[in-house]
Amino acid sequence: MVLPRRLKLLSDEELSLLSVDRLLEYRKKALSLENTLLASDYVEVAKDLDPEFIWFKDDPRWQELYNRILAALNTKQPDSL
């Protein structure tokens, strides 16, 4: 079985070092995660998933990280609206 997509947690400092293009790719990867473990095909292997990564959007860390990604993008593109 192929493991689901995962997202490495980056600190605010690490996010600030990324270019706009890299931040957009990281955001895209965050959005590509499956919504929930229970709705996925990976319930049986959940205990084997590395907790250092975010695997599903229902992980409480996902929303916080996503907000920090957006904040980092806003600092690099303050007047993009």
C-alpha cells in the first residue's frame, strides 16, 4: 500500500526563508492532503504513520500551519490584493 501524502512541519523561521514560489508549492501540498483519516484507505496503518508529519487535514496542527503559510505569503506579497 502506498502511504498517503504527508507534510513536514516547518517553523516560522523556515517559512520566512522560502521564496514566494516555494511557499505556494508548500501551500499546494498542504491543500493536497486527504481531509480525514477515517475517510481514507489508511485507517489500518494509522499507527505506523510518523507523527512528525501531518498526514491529514483533520490533524489539529494542519490549520495552524496553513494559517502560518498564509501569513508568510502575506509578508512576501503585502499588497497582492
